[in-house]
Amino acid sequence: MKYDVIIIGAGMSGTLAGIKLKAQGKSFLIIEKAARMGGTWRDNTYPGLTCDVQSHAYTYSFEPNPEWTRTFPSGPEIHSYFENVFKKYKLAENTRFNTEIANAKWQKDHWLLQDQHGQQYAGTVVIAATGVLHHPHRPDIPGLADFKGSLQHTAAWDHSVPLDGKKIAIIGNGSTGVQMVSALSTRAHVRHFQRTPQWIFPVENMVFTEEQREEFRKNRDLLIYLHDEPTYVAAVERFTNAVLDPDSPEIMEIQKICQDNLHNSVADPVLRSKLTPSYRAGCKRLIYSPDYYRAIQHPNSQLITEGIERVEATGIRTSDGQLHELDIIALATGFKADRFVRPMQVIGLHDKTLDQAWENGPTAYKAISMPDFPNFYFMNGPSSPVGNFSLIDTAEMQWGYINQLIERLETANIAGLSARHQALDTYDQERKEAARNSVFGSGCTSWYLDKNGIPNTWPWSQSRFREEMRAPVWQDYAEHHLQTVAA
Ligand code: NAP
């Protein structure tokens, strides 16, 4: 059987594409390597996991959720929201779980995919909804293998390991490490290993009362309003505008809020100085936290800024010669953000592989399409917008665009569509220039940067992205016909 569309990945984006294709009566298959849906919310279950985007904004626009318990709900609550939506739209009947695609090859008018067991699947269009942050980065610290306690990456947390009263090292202070410190400081002896300080933006995590939830249940219009609540929408727009210019008044305002938060929360000048970054707020992904500063000042906690020299059987030895004895080491060290659909091998026109096309780093025209890879489209792919806002909104805009590319195959009677080389080159050139000048490129390291140190993100405003996703510029696409291959 040849499907109209094959979606790789049953996370937030793949589920969205599945819902939309089902509504259109298209034949489609979702292929998921794990046994459950959920992507990042399935894989990440570390203590303290939450989402720093407001819950009512972090929903599909067409599936508001009256049951959210807080402004920033826990990871399990978010995962169960996605599972409920998946169930509601009966997507399990369209999904093959425990199936990992090893390779995909373009065949003149469709893709042939092969899984780890050699089984093949044919589809006219492939949507790579494989997420960005799903290959854990395990740092190359000498002696890691010698540790006799429990060593874990936050993206594969083993809940059978007891935490209460234990001595636990948390290496890394991105969103993950900070959330873990907040969750564990009252339960365990936390040693937070910080290589680079982070700016922390204060937020309040409010509880929705039963009365409020009852009101949400009765009033769908209110939920729709909260999804696009004007102050949230304005804040996102302000933030996305602010990152374009590291000297903008908006970024200075964010910086001031973070500085005040640090000054008002941490009295000890030595600790405060250790927690003070030397780069602009917003350069690394801004950390939103209601309680990190309180947690790191808890008597159980210790901030360790000396470099890690090596790991030994019983703990971590720092550059000052001290051995920090430990029961558990948690690697909150992030992800390999340049993998995207890889390690899957993707072979397009002229037997070109995606690895070859990405020799200089992952890219895609408007974050959607690669020249010579007809009908192969990304959701949350290379150069997609990232920042402190809902990736669901981004995926919904991308779906609207990809849907038009799919429809075009039928209306124009063509076998395939892919961005033209010239279109990608122009996009990339303008994008890199703008990205270099954004706050993300203003002098820090982060997972946003490509191997040349250029932010691999959408460097313009949210409203520009919305506008550009409204309709494809057809001149920027090459049409592929069965007999002839367009230039
Ligand atoms: P991350 O932001 O990439 O942070 C990794 C941390 O590990 C950094 O502090 C880094 O230090 C440190 N590190 C890496 N290698 C190290 C080494 N060899 N020695 C010492 N420290 C090392 O990863 P993350 O915290 O997992 O977050 C990744 C992204 O996931 C976030 O930016 C966000 O987009 C998403 N996320 C979102 C939420 C949410 O609430 N929405 C929650 C968690 C994650 P340096 O800074 O010095 O490199």
C-alpha cells in the first residue's frame, strides 16, 4: 500500500499532522520508534520536569484543556494531555509503534522507507516530526565509567533509584538542571555543578482552583481566549522582537528583570557573583523559574563552580582537588541539537543523502523543505523558531504551510515539490546574517548555535514567521514530474 503521507514521530508535531490528515480523509501512517506516543514528554521524566510556557497557551489551538492544574504544570500532566488528544482522535489505529526507520529513498513519485527489521513502507509525502532535542548529550568527562553510584542522563531517568536523603550531583544548569535543583533541594543533598551562570527570569506558578477549572469546563470561549491571551501574545511578540537586536530596549528590560531577580533573591555577595552571567540575558535560552534561587540557597544545596576534573568511583573531583562524594550523578547536559531526523539515512534525487546536503550543518528552506528532497518536509526542523514560547503554535503554522504543499501535488498534477537551491541559498544567507546579529549570537555558547557558532534559528519576529507560513512562494519550489526532473 502507498500512503498519501508517512509521518515519522508520534510526538506533539506528528500527532498534530495525524489529526489534520485524518480530518481530510487522507491515508497516512505514523511511525514511532518507542512503544508510546509523546516525544519529549514521554522521554523526559526527571524530577521537577515542567514546562515554562503557560499551560493554556501550551495546547493545540483546537483542543483547549480545562483540566490544567497550574500555570506551569508538571511533565506527566502535559504528557497525559497529549495522550488524551492522541486517544480522542484514535491515532493509535494509524500508528506503528516500536518501529524505527533506518532509511528513506525517493523513488520518482514517492518515498520508500525501511525500518530496523527490513520492512518497507511507501508514502507520497514524508513529514519528519522527529523533534529537535531527543539525542541526549553525554559529556566526555574523564572517569564517568568508573562511578560506582547511579549515573543517569535526565532524558532517560530511572525512577527506581531512591533520591531522598541522597547526595546527588546535577551537572548542568539549563532549563533541565535548574528545574531538578528546585525539585530536589528539600529532599536530597544537592550539589549543583555550574560551568556557566544563567540568567533566571522570575515567574509565578499559580494553582488553578477547582472553581476555576469548573468555569473553564463550562466556558470554551474563555479557554480559547486564554490560549491567545493578549498579554501572553504581546509578550511573545515583544520577546521575539527583542532577540533580533541585543541592544533593544526590550532586551535591556529583560536583562533588568533578571538582574533584579538575582539581587532581590540572593543576599550573599559571593554566591551572587558566582550566579552572575557575563553575557546578555536571552543569549542562552532564558530560564524561567519561580524558585531556583531559593532552592540553591537551601541548607541542603551547594553551588559548585570549580571545573570538573574527573569522576571517580565515589564522586566528582574538581579542579581545586576536592572530592565531592556522591550517590547519584545526574547529567543535565542537554542534547545533540544538530541530529534532527538522523541517524536515519535519507536519500533524495541524484542519490544525494541528507548527510551530504547538510555537510555544512543542518538547514532547510523556511525550516520546511530541502532542495533535491521532494515531498520531504520538516516540522520543528532546522532553523525553526525557538525561544520562550509554545512550539505547538510553531507546529500549527508549519502544518498550514505543509498542507498547501501536499495539496499542490494534486491540483498541479505533479509528482514532487522541493525548495529550489537558489531559494535555500538566499534564505540561508539572509537568515544567517540576521541570526549573527541577534541576541542568540551576542557572545555565549548554547544549543542554538551551529558548528560555526551561528544560531540555527528563525532570527525574525513571530509575526513574520506567521506571515511567511501563510502561503508558499511557489516560484521558490521546483516541481518534479515523473518523466522530467526540474532543475
Ligand atoms: P542545555 O540548555 O543545553 O544545558 C546543558 C547544560 O549542561 C549547560 O548548563 C551546560 O553548560 C552543561 N554542560 C554540558 N556539558 C558539560 C560538561 N562537560 N561539563 C559541565 N557542564 C556541562 O540543556 P537542557 O537544560 O536539557 O535544556 C535544553 C533545552 O530543552 C532548553 O533550552 C529548552 O529548550 C528545553 N527544555 C525546556 C523546558 C521547559 O520548561 N520548557 C525544560 C527543560 C528543557 P554550559 O552552559 O557551560 O555549556
